[in-house]
Amino acid sequence: MLNIIKSILSAFFGVQSNRKLSQDDAFVEKHGIKYFLIIGFLVAILLLLTLAILVNVILNHIK
């Protein structure tokens, strides 16, 4: 599970080694893509919520 999260975060920032990409491909071949999709959506939602909260805090602080 931790390796999937690391891979997804690496994909968000666009940095990942070829070795890690091969490991991810092997995992997807064996278990399917559903784990990457579920965790990817959760990470994206978490990122959006964090940004929304940060913007609200900054805008409320300016007033």
C-alpha cells in the first residue's frame, strides 16, 4: 500500500525512475489497476481539499 502511495505521489510530481515504473507495471499486471485508481482519486481529492482550505485561510487572514 505504501509503495502505491509513493508511486502516485511521484506521478503527481512527474518524477519516477524506470525501475520503479517497471515494478508498478508488474503490480498492475498481477493485481489490476483498481488499487492505483482508488488511491489516486483519494490523493487528488485530498490535494484539492488542502488547497481549498489553504486559500480560505489566506483570504480570511487578509480581511
